[in-house]
Amino acid sequence: MSDPNPPTEPDAAPRKGPLSFLSGSLTAGLLAWLALGLSRRMVTYYALHPPSYSSAIAQSIATALKTLIVGMAFLATFSFAFIAIGLALVFVRSLVSGSGSAPVESGKTP
């Protein structure tokens, strides 16, 4: 009924190397660049096609929705950009420190 060989937990947690940080930074940078392009196109579109409704309530709702959509696009842009910058700094730190890897979990120290 019971397993004669219980699973053992590894003593050392698997570690991530500089290549993982570099690939994450490049991926986040690419997503930031794509989100910036989308954001710029959205701003251009909304600048060329302003909402024009006869009802003041409809005009207010359209303007609020436009503001939310453009704001979320720029939020995604800068979120990806800051993640890319942070991962690039961790990549440089992992190269400079000489250890060549970092723990998988952020709560554990090497």
C-alpha cells in the first residue's frame, strides 16, 4: 500500500543561468516594442477619428472607453519595457558576480 521508496526532495533548487535572463529580457523587449507600435497606431487612429455622437452621454462613454483602451495599451508597453530592463540588469549582474546562476525562487538566497 505504501511506496517503499518515498520521493526525496533535492537539496539544491534548480538555478537559472544568464541565458535565461537574456532570453527573457529580449522577449519582454520585443513585446514592449510591439505594444508601443500598437499604442502609437491606436493614438493615431483615435486622433483622426474622434467620436461624434449627438447624445452627451454617448460622447462621454465613448471618450472614457477610448481613454481606457489607450491607457491600457501604454500600460502594457511600459510594463514590458520595465521587465526587459530589469531582466537585462539581472543578466549583467549574473555575468559580473561570477556565479553564473541565480536561484529559481526569489525568496531563497544563494
